[in-house]
Amino acid sequence: MEKEPGEVPERRKRSDSDRFPRRPNPAEYESEWYARWIEGGCFSARPEADAPRFTIVIPPPNITGSLHMGHALNLCIQDALIRYRKSAGADSLWVPGTDHAGIATQNVVEKQLADEGTSRAELGREGFEKRVREWKGAAIERINDQIRKLGCAVDWTMERFTMDEQCSLAVRTAFKRLFDEGLIYRDTRIINWCPRCRTALSDIEVEHAEEEGALYYIAYPLIGDEGAVTVATTRPETMLGDSAVAVNPGDDRYRSFHGKRLLLPLVRREIPLITDDYVDMSFGTGALKITPAHDPYDFEIGRRHGLAQHRMLTEEAVITGDYPPYAGLDRYEARKRVVEDLKAAELLKKQEPYRHSVGRCYRCDTAVEPYLSLQWFVKTKPLAAPAAEAVREGKTRFLPEKWTKVYLNWLDDIRDWCISRQLWWGHRIPVWTCGSCGAVSSSVEDLAACPSCSSAALSMEEDVLDTWFSSGLWPLSTLGWPAGTRALEVYYPTTVLVTGFDIIFFWVARMMMFGLKFGGDVPFREVYIHGIVRDAKGKKMSKSFGNVIDPIDTIGVYGADALRYAFLSSAGMGQDVYISDERFKAGRNLCNKLWNSARFILMDSPGAPPLEKALEDEPPDLADRWILSRAAVLLDETKRAMDGYRIDEALHKAYAFFWHDFCDWYLESAKPKLRAGQPGRRALTAAILHRLIALNLSILHPFLPFITEELWKLLPAAEGMLAAAPCPSLSWEPDRDAEDAMSLIQDFIRSVRDIRANLNAPPSKKIEVIVLTGSGEKIQTVKAGEPYIAALAGVERISFLRRGEIAGKQTLSSLLPGMEIHVRVPEGAMKEEMRRLEKKRSALAAEMERVERKLGDENFLSRAPGEIVKKENQRFAALKEDLHKISERLNELSGR
RNA sequence: GGGUGGUUAGUUCAGAGGGAGAACGUCUGCUUGACGUGCAGAAGGUCACAGGUUCGAGUCCUGUACCACCCACCA
């Protein structure tokens, strides 16, 4: 009967196989293990231990919502590192915590209030803060639960929140020190203002993007003279606040206008025409309207020329009452009206499409206004210089290295940091102004009396600090600074910071500045910058694309280990991570394979002697020596990869070893030995299987903590929990000879299998293989490997013929280094063989020609190192021999 | 305008001067005493393009094109 494509035959029923359960649903053991790890104190720091320290402070997630795939990636990387270093003997500490996220959280809660028909104003500051604190509790619980679901080995006893008592003390202490040293000051400046959030923003909180707009040409009539000066602007409504028109002093077109006065249209204000070098003659008309209160550069020019600052917008970006026809209009509405009115007055000379950069609030995407206001600033240059220097000196290293330059360029060109926010949710600025003497003081403790005049008429600042001010202190505040705690002493500087490139300026640079300033050293030795999470098509995951996947959903379907595998296997250093069902399935399949290999071993050999004991009683055979050698190499390779933060590489190596070396080859070759071998053989084989399944679990544990722990429990020799177990060791050296010999056997088996596949020989059909050879050493190896060849390639007999002895015409053949193998086939199966041989021959001939040409080249022979020339010669000889064999074979077949 | 990456198999990437690799996907076969979430085999690449250095270039240098990202106050 024909089988439908994709149809799978019904699984064979065997009562035997129920002796050991099939893999349970991950949900059945994952949360249970997390609780056991916590109970067992597996994740607790051991500051008293005499061990190398490995410390990470978590990038604190915002309490605005739940964790997304980006967080999950970030967490998985840290967890793999923490668990690996712990198993390698380090005192690993991973400090968890969350960030109050000022603007973002306030927005979320305000939205909630709006849905409930109330508002922040209605609740009042205290009521609002109380409301946010309630939200905070639930949010943190949700986030921590996700962290537990992912299996993160964080030390919960160290958990912090950026607005808890300890962190608040750090914030006030840092603020006061900077204030007292004159590094924090207050000034009236043009800052970035979000009219929706109604707060100031720092420069980096504004996201610039090119947008389609228009360039408007407006004529400003001269006073007391004919004519006008035409300016070009993208924001015509700001003309209401103009104080002057500027031209370049060297611009001949306007030379005759110098010193004249203009009439500002609509407003009918008299303004001067001034000259300033800043003006670019080639742009627009070469005349620039100056609005000192609403443009940063105009502000500078205004200051230079002593111009008035006319504020024409309110905090909500609505026209102020000073411009009656437009008062109360939104800025865009006002733009339309101004343009209409200018048109009506025939003063709008031209309007053309124009692409220009618009800045938007990074929290709500509203177009930001340059806005004149009184704000607090940090003088950054004195802090930035040491932060840059530390990286230049290599005290902190970026991985991948390319981010070093990004970091340095920003610090070298840094501008002062606006830290005041007109919000209610955050650290209130610890500054008090005296109502009687006017003194402005900062204090760590709340002030009750003015330090200068002892007056009690003090008012505290209303504004709060930029969230990133407290984030910047995170490595210090979590470890107890400003108190000289044991944790600070032992764990600062931390080892590595794991984060995304999007917050290098926001966070990494600020921590460097504060860490050096207050902690006396860099906050971390290394900064590991990972990529972002994308969907299968390479699109960034974002709500607006509608392609977000909730990590918790994925865990529900595939298990946390599968999700972790998807991330860690594709997280090449700094590489973006593409996730898809395919990748999750790959992770799930690996878990399944792990389970089933352990299941086989424990079913077939429930117990085994210790490996060292078994080796005393029985010498290891080729496959034993080979797999032990591979394991020794693997231990070394994964260690080096992990120490170098090449996490995906370590995982790939472990995966390949487990799946291909261990399962495909060793375990398969072990089956006949377990079934038919001598007792000593059986014991040694079982011992190796037990030892190596344990080793596989240990090595894979940092990546797949749950399934490996669950299986560890089932191993008779395993003690305690895997999460607390030290790195496995293997008293076995890499064995070159065993690996070379096994490699030949594997090639042999693959060749036979290839021939079988061409023959369509079912696995049950045993075949005879004829070996033609000239090399004695290779024959010895094949003979030694005969049991494996028999078992793994379905070969019942190998006949060794000398060169010249005829294998027979009716055979399929394959070339191996130093030998040629044949399998007899029935009449009629030869046509395909001729084609294959022909193809192979032309490939060999082409290759040989290349090598021959090289070896005929005087330059090559005289200039290339002797070693290379020798190698090429050997290669030529081998190719020549193979070609000869194939040609002979072809002649034989065609000349029948 | 400045900067940083990238361009190698259908896809995602590794390879950093001497015979083009992995994973996934594809195709073919398989009730193989753990696993069909599996086993076995196979096919598939002018290493973006153009110059240069070299006995020899995915690999080093220069330039070009394209893609991605970051920074910047030209109205």
C-alpha cells in the first residue's frame, strides 16, 4: 500500500519500553526545580568563600509591564554565564532588581487613571504616588515571576528597586556631593520639552527621524523703506516669537539692509536685521529668522545680540495668550492659521516640500519642543573624562570591541545632562530653598531648617530626577554604597555588564562616570553588548509591527529550556537573534534527545561501575578511547569559549558532541557491546555511557538548566543538585591516534552507507564489502574497526584483496584515503555508477590540474615555505592515484 | 554631514593568507529494541563588484555598489 507523504507509521508497541518514562511536559518539572534551587541556596553569594568572584548586576527591568523577548535574551545570556562560572568554581553573584522608570511608569499609570475617568491632578501628588506604589508591587511580582520561569540564578536576598531606601540614600548622597562640588547647577536654557509628558528631557531621550515637511518662505517688510527680507523656515508658527532676522555679514545681497529694521508680520512687532557668522548663505534665502525662546541656536544668537526672548508656546505646546488671534491653538493648528494669514497678506512667497529631522519623545513619540525653562544640569565634562580614560586604558573592555569607539565618541563630545523632570514619580530633587535668606542647599536627610539662617521657611524642589540618574548608580547602590558594606568590598567592581547597545549612553556611560566618581573604580571589568531580538524574517520585534511573541507563551508551549536554546544557540557575540518556531523546536528536540539518550542508558544499563574502576579491569577499545578523547577536547573547548564570552560557540560544540559524537556514533557502537560483549566490556561500556551522559548534562546545564537537572536526579551516581555541582572533570587526555583511526572507520562506514543508499538496500540486508588496498596500516585500522563497520553499516563480511586482484565488474565503489572499497551489485545497477564515477573523475582531474600548475610554477617552488610545497606534492600524488584508480575502473566497466 | 558594522549554500551564520564549513531548510530511503521531536544518505556556493599586494586572496590593502544601525542645532 502506498504511504501518504508525511504519514508516519504507527509506533511499535513494546511493553518493555515502559520501564522508563518518556519525557514529561516541561511544566511538570520546571517550576518545581526553581523552588528547589532556591531552597537549596544554589544561587546565594558566598562572600566568605575563598574563590574567584564573578558578579553581574542585572539591568533592572522597568516596572512598566512584563518582560519581552529582549529582556529574556538578556537574562538567558547572564544566566548561562553565572551558572557556568559557578560550576567552574567561582563565587557567582547575580543581583536582581527593577527600575522605577519615571516617565514610562507615570505614563502607564496616568493612562490607567484616564480609563477610570480620573486623573493625576485629581488624586494629587501624594495620592498619585500611593497609586503608583501599588502598581509597582504587582509589576515587580510579575517581572520576578518571569525571571523565575526563565530559570535565572539570581540571588533574591540581594534584590533591589531603584527607589527603595538603600537606592534612595545612594541617590541623595551622590546628588549632594555633585551639588556641593559645583557639578550640579541650575540654569535657564533651551531644553527638549515633551508637551505630552509635560517634562524636560535630556538630549539622548529625544529620537530624531527624517520626516516629510515643508519649507515656508516668508517676507518681512522693511520699515521706512521699500522691499522686504524673505526668510525660510520649517516652523512658520514660531515667527510669532521672532526677535530678529539674521544674515551673514559677508552676504553681499543683504549689505544694503544692514542696520535696517523690519516689521514682523501678523504680530506687527519691530525687529532688527542683524548679522551673524552662523548664518549659512547658501541655505534658503540666506536670511534666518531668530526665535530665541524656541530654538537652541536662535537662543545662542539671541544671547550674543541681547535679543528679547518671546515665549509663544505654553507647556502643552499651545499658543500663549500674548498672541490673541492664535491664543489657545495647538502648535500645528496655529501653523495652518499663520500660513493662511500670511498668504492672505501676500507675505508667503513660496512653499516647497522639504525633508527634515524631527525629534520625538522616546517614551510617547510626541514631537519635542525646544523650550526655554529653568532646569537642573550635571556638568558632565569632569565626569566624562575619567570614564573615557578608563576604557582607553583597558580598565573596562567592550565586547564586541566595536562599541568602544561609539562609547568614546559620545563621551568625548558630551554636553551637560539635564536631570530635572517635571514629574511626580521619581526621586525628588534633594534641594531646599530658604524663603527667608534665599540660600539653596542640598541634603541627604530632609531639611527642617535652613543651614545658613536656620529659618524653617524652606521649600523643597518639586521636580524629580531623571530615572537614569538612579540607574547610573545601580552597581554601587545595589551593593550598599554609600555604606562601606562587605558586599561592596567583595563584589565591586563587578565582573561583567550584559546589556543592549541601545543604552550605552543612557546607562553604561553614566554608570562608568558615577562608578569612577563615587566607587573609586570602574563599575565593571567588561561590557558584553548583545544584539536585539528579531522575528524569523529579520524584522525587529515591536508592538507596532505586531510581531511580538511573549516569552511566557513560548515557555508554555516548548518549555523554558527550548526558549533558552533558541537564544543562546544564535546569540553570536553582538549578533542579533532571530527567533522562530523552528528555533524553539530545535531546542525542544535537543531536550527530547537528551531525555531519550538517558532513557536508553538507564533502561539498558541501570547501574555501572565507576569509570576508573572499569578501566582497571578492561582496556578501552578504539571507540572508548575515541569518545573519551573527544570529551576531553570538548571540555577544553567549551571552557575556552565560555571564558571568552563566546556562548553560542560553547553551546554548538556541546550540542555537536552530544548529538553526533556521543549519540550517533558512540552510543550506536555501544549497543552490540552491551548486548553481546564480555562482562568486562559490558561494564566498561556502561561506565563510559554513565560518565558521559553525566558530563553532557553538566556541560549543557548552563544553557538548559531544567531538563539537565531533572535527568541528573535520575542518574545513580549523581549527588546533590546539578545547579550546585562543580564542573565535571575527566582524567583523560586527547588521543590523536584514536581520533585518526576512528575517523577512518567513520569514513569507511559512511562510504558503505552511501553505496547502500544507491543500492536501495534495506537496513536488514547484510552486504559484503571488498577492500582493495595497498596500504598495510590502514588495513590494520579497518580490521580493528570491523565490529563497528559490521554493526553500523550492515556489513556481514569484509574481504581484503590485494591490488591487481579483480573485484569484479558488477560492483559499486568508493575511494577512501589509501583504499578502495567495492560492494557487489546485481546486473543493471551499473548505469548510475558510471555517471557517478565520471563526475568524480572530472572533479579529480580539475583539482589535479590546479595542483599540477602550482607545482610547475618556479615562483611557488622557490618562494612558498617548504612545508607547503611538500604538502602540495603529497596531495598531487594522492590525487594522481585516485584519478588512476577511477580511470581504470571506468575503463574496466566500459570495456566489458 | 560624520561614524560603525555587514555582503560566504535557500535561510541564519562560522571561517581572518595555502585543499569552501555548521545549523536549520530541501530531496531520497528507513516500523534500525532510546528518540519519526528520530536514523541514514544526498544535492546545493565565480565567498557583492573592480583594482592592487603576494608564489598563492572569502581571508590583507584601496575603491565602488547595496543593506543595516548610530550620531549631528543648518533654519
